[in-house]
Amino acid sequence: MRCLKKKMSQVFSLTQRYKRTLQAMAAGVFLIYMTLVLYQNVYGYSSGSNGQELQYGTADPAAVEPENVIAKRDNSVNSVNGNSHVINSVSGAVQRPSSPASYPTRFDKAYYDYQNGQLSVTGTPKPPTTELDDLLISVKTTKGYHDTRLEMIIKTWYQLAKEQTWFFTDTNDQHYQKLTNGHMVNTNCSQGHFRKALCCKMGKEYEFFLDSAKRWWCHFDDDNYVNVPRLVRLLDEYSPTQDWYLGKPSISSPLEIFLDNTKSSAEVNKKVTFWFATGGAGFCISRALALKMLPIASSGKFMAIGDKIRFPDDVTMGFIIEHILNVPLTVVDAFHSHLEPMEFIRPETFHDQVSFSYARMKNEWNVVKVDGFDLKTDPKRIYSLHCHLYPFFSICPKTIKRR
Ligand code: UDP
Ligand code: MN
């Protein structure tokens, strides 16, 4: 009986010990849990966050710091006029952020776009990489148009790109040479509106660009108004190290020409089809493409090709680029020649246009419809257009300054 009692007390004390051990373990677990809860409250993990965000958030606190990200977003709107989606996707420069810290965070509007599948949008937008000084703007002109067309350019848009713009003419003109600080180039091409003279000037413009260190070449006629900041913004969408031929055709289908090359029987009456950018609207060519054209079009060969196909300078350009080099024209609607009705360009879109033009058609002017100077003072509407875009210019009357 005594033996049984002893055994019973042994079993009882064993159970008690187990119970105490269990209690101690439970207290330990509770303590660890409480420590974790306390830690979480202090350092604040965001609820429902995925592993990725948590990891980037802790690795780089700046990446999830709200003000920081909002500031970046605002920059993107300013730098590309609210068009960052297009800019990034066209340039191809920023398709996906490369470093974890540059991923959009949940504080950023871009994050929601990102979630919606627009992968080209990032929290850190691409900064503008093209500057005015990356451009060479060449303007084709002739002796007879210096006073009637050049003067107007020099008083208006030329002032926004004085260092970058050069005039290609066919005479020495001391007056305009002085006004442009030596930016008049006498091409020694013949005067006259015929193919040889026009191709000669275009060839000189092209070779002048090759000799420069610029990334972009943009050609315009002397009856173009160039919206300089918009032109720079346009080029910023593309890479000068890739082949780009930007402009606008004025025909609705590609040009078909028949090659009449007597030297090669295989080429006789061969039909070729290509697009070309209308010279009178302006066009731009990247340095990469200009270099690709070098064996075909440099050292006077541009003119030779014009002679061969017997078409004007802008057609010759399209023939070389589209037909020979197989680089397609990228159509940019913001270029405008006087082959389209200027009055249909709405004033609220003026800032978005790259170029404008004017022409006298029979007894009527094909000109931009814009308020400003009276018709007698400004029949071509170029001064008025300029003052609409840049009202604080000294030539603009105080009454139409609106910004
Ligand atoms: N042009 C030229 N030599 C001429 C006539 C015109 O170099 O004898 C240039 C002119 O300065 C302009 C372009 O060719 O840049 C187109 O000329 P215009 O506007 O007179 O004619 P369009 O071809 O537009 O009808
Ligand atoms: Mn013209």
C-alpha cells in the first residue's frame, strides 16, 4: 500500500513538472509574439505588401518616401508636357526600371498605371536628353527672298535658335550676314526654282551637317515658321544613334517613279515606290541616318542622284532614304507645308505644331488663322503667330500679351 502511494506521488509530481514546463514555454512564445507585435507597430510594415515592395522599401527608404516620389512624378509632367507615356515608349530608352529602387511605389500615380499593365511608365521618368544645341537647322533661301522671307524669320523664330540655324542661299549678302552673325552660307548653287539648283542647295545643307558635330539635322524652307521648343521636344522622343527620317508627306499614297537608267538595262523603266517628306513642311534626319547616307549622298552625289531620277530635292531625299537605304519615313503630323490649308490648324494646338507655312494661292492667302496684327501689317500671319506663341517678344504689341 505504501509502495502504491509512493508511486502515485511520483506520477503526480511528474505531471506537475510537465505542466510547469509547458507554462514556461507558452510564456516564452507569448513574449516573442509581443516583441514582434511591438516591433511591427514601431517600424510599420505596410499591410498587404508583397515581398518585393517590402524588400525595396527596407533596402532603400527613399524609394517609398512619398514626397520624394511625388516630386519625381511632377518632374515627369513638366519635362515632357504630360506626355511621358508616349515619350518613354517611343524612345525605347526606358522600358522597365533597371534598379529596384526606381520601381514605382504605391504612393506614385505611375504605380497604378504600372499595375494596369503600362510597363513603360516608371516612377523615375526619363530626363530630357535632347537639347537645342544638338540640332542643326538649315533653311533654304535665295537672293530674291532675303528681304521678303528671311527678314521675318530673323525677327521671329530665329531668335530662339540663333546659334543653331544657318541659311543656305546663292549670293553674298553683307546685310544679312551681319544680322545673323555670319550664319548665311553662300552655296554657289545657281539661282532659280529648278531641280538642279534646289538639289544643289540640299546637298550643301546635308554636307554642312556632316561637317558639324550635331546629332540632328532639320531642314526647312524660308516660308516655314519653326516652333523651336516643340521641335526639340519632338526630337527628344527619338534616338539620334538610330536611323530616323521624320517629316510629313503631302500625298496620300507613296510616290511611284520609273527609273530610266540607260546604263543598266535591268533598271530601265523599273518602277519604284517610296514615301518622301515634303521639303516645304520641314523634315529631320538623325546623325546615324546621315552617316548611312554618306557613301551615296556626300561629295556632290546627292545632286547626281537628283539628276538621275529627275525629281526635286525632297523627292531625291525620300528616294535615297526609303528606296536605297530602306529606312522608312516616320510621319509626324505636326509638320505643315502650305500644301495643306493652314486655317484648319486650331489656335489651341499651335504650341503642339512643329512647323507652319504660308503661300499666296491665286488671289487668296493660305495662312494661319490667328488674332494679332492687322492683315495689312502681317498678311502672312507669321508675326501674329509668333506673338501668339511668345507674347513677351519685343516685337509683339502689349495688347495681345496674354501670359
Ligand atoms: N528657292 C530657291 N531658289 C529659287 C526659288 C526658291 O532656293 O529660285 C527656295 C525658296 O527659298 C524656298 C524653297 O525653294 O525655301 C521653295 O520655294 P517657294 O516657296 O518659292 O516654292 P514652293 O516650292 O514652295 O512652291
Ligand atoms: Mn513655299
